[in-house]
Amino acid sequence: MSCEVIGEFKSVTKRFGATMALDSLSLKIYRGVNGLVGPNGAGKTTAIRLSLGLIKPNVGSAELFGSDCWRNSLVVRSKVGVLYEKLAFYDHLSGFEQLKLMAKLKGVSVSLVELKELLGIVELDTGAHDRRIGVYSAGMRQRLGLAQALIGNPELVILDEPTSNLDPLNRAKILELIPLLRKEKNVSFLISSHILPELEKVCDNFILMNKGKLLRQGTLEQMFDKSSSSIKFVIKVQPVESVAILLKNEEYVEDLSVIDDSLHVVVKDVTLFKQRLPLLIGQAGASLDEVKMIESDLEAVFKSAVEKEA
Ligand SMILES: Nc1ncnc2c1ncn2[C@@H]1O[C@H](COP(=O)(O)OP(=O)(O)O)[C@@H](O)[C@H]1O
Ligand SMILES: [Mg+2]
């Protein structure tokens, strides 16, 4: 994870009548891929709208790229692209026409070649770009939204629940684009979701929220460090037995079994496990194919973090 901070909330409180949507919220947004995670009603959309200068904090302040999100919202928005939770398109336009219009409204000049490149990245270039948005599937609309958020080469792209209305295949398609865009366009992301495991593979910084408050912030491993629950890993390694024998003697290993060609290991200290595993594999003269964290355990961490605060 890059350590460069590109945004920060400083004790932000936002009330809507009697509802405390953000409650003294402090967090940092880093260059890279940031996951904003919390159950429905946690305040994710409010935090996003506030960072775009659409909402004024009652107390505290937020800044992106050194500019105050409320007072200098135009400067902030010139560096940010956004995909809102509720997508609104001009359904009678084609995907191509929509992007052209949005570029114009955003006041950026984008060449036809660039627009076509954007449509290509989200796989809407072959025919689809010429059809009315009204006939697009949910997945296509979401990918068009992502392309729209990328207009004008923003430094940060904010995606509010980009996968919540999609089937698993289309979810995966959206999520696959994130590391690609991170690399090729050098763009950072702030992605909100109510499902933590979904963001596991794409984010390098996690912000866990509940009831307008920050629960935890850090890397995936740091999410686990503060949790008392044990985490299960499935390791594909060859030869599997030699690694199993070495792992058995490690004090942080709570349970271990060999199933088919894989090692199923339950550990209580993820950081230590990740440090030791390569050494043990080397010692065993084995070769590693894959290490997978079992997702349901990540969901458990999330639930326990949220429940602890309830
Ligand atoms: N414009 C608004 N008026 C009144 N209440 C709001 C408004 N926007 C959000 N809220 C309330 O603030 C809380 C946080 O909402 P939201 O930011 O949408 O959460 P999330 O995006 O995490 O689901 C909820 O209780 C919601 O009902
Ligand atoms: Mg929301």
C-alpha cells in the first residue's frame, strides 16, 4: 500500500434532523484502492457526498488533494470522477453520446479516440456503444457509469456501491477493472460496499464504518489483527505433506488438515502466519501455487466488528 495520503476527514459530524449520519468521523484516503465498508445506513453515501462538496459538515472538515471539500468543491471535483449509487442516464442517448455529453458538462475536452478507448476498457465498444442506453442490461449500465467516472483523467474515482445491483458475473467484471485501471491510468479509488469480502481482492486500504463512526482503518491484515476470531486459509503447495509437517509445529496454527492437494489451516495470528509461511515453504523445498483466505471468515470479522459497537 502506498502511504501517500490524498484525502482526510477530520472529526466530521453530519446530522439530518435527529439522524446522526456521520458522528465525529476521522479517516484517511490513500493513493491506491480504498474500500469504504459498512452495513446499510452506516453513512457511506453521506461521506461520499460530503467529499464531493454536496453536503456541508455540521462540525469538522474534509479535504481531498489538499483542498477543502466544501469550500473548494470545484477544485476537488476537477480531480475526482464519481459513480453514484443511483445511476441516472439519458436513456434515449447511446453510450457514446452519453459520454460525449458528460465530458461537455464536466467542461473537459476529450477526443473521440479517448472516448472510444474508455468504452473499450469497459467492453462497450463492440456495437453496444451505438445502442440506446434504455436497452442496456444492469451490468452494461454500471460499466458505462464507470467509463463516465473516468472522463477527464481523474486522480481519484469514487464508486458508491458499484456492484450492489449486479449478478455475480457482472460483479466480478466490474471488480476486475479496478486493478487494471489503477495500473494503466494510475487512478486511485474510493469504493463503498456493504459487503467486505467483495472488496478483499481489490483494496489495499479498508475503512470500516458503522452508525456514522469509524470502526477500523488499515490493510486487510490489520482488519484481522484487532479481531479475536481465527482465520482459515487454503494453501495449494507441493509437496503438501512436507509443509503440513512443518506448519503443525507453529504455535499460531490452531487447526490443520490436508484435503486433496490442499492444506486447510486455521491460524490465530495472520501477520505471523504470513511472515512464516514463505520461510517454511523454503525449508520444505516446496513450491507454492496459491494461498486463499476463506471469505466467510472475513465476513465474520466484519460482523464481529460491527456487533461490538452495536
Ligand atoms: N438527505 C437525508 N435526509 C435524511 N436522512 C438522511 C439523508 N441522507 C442520509 N440519511 C440518513 O443518514 C444515515 C446514513 O445514510 P447513508 O449515508 O445513505 O448510509 P449508507 O450509504 O452507508 O447506506 C441513514 O440513517 C440515512 O437514513
Ligand atoms: Mg449508500
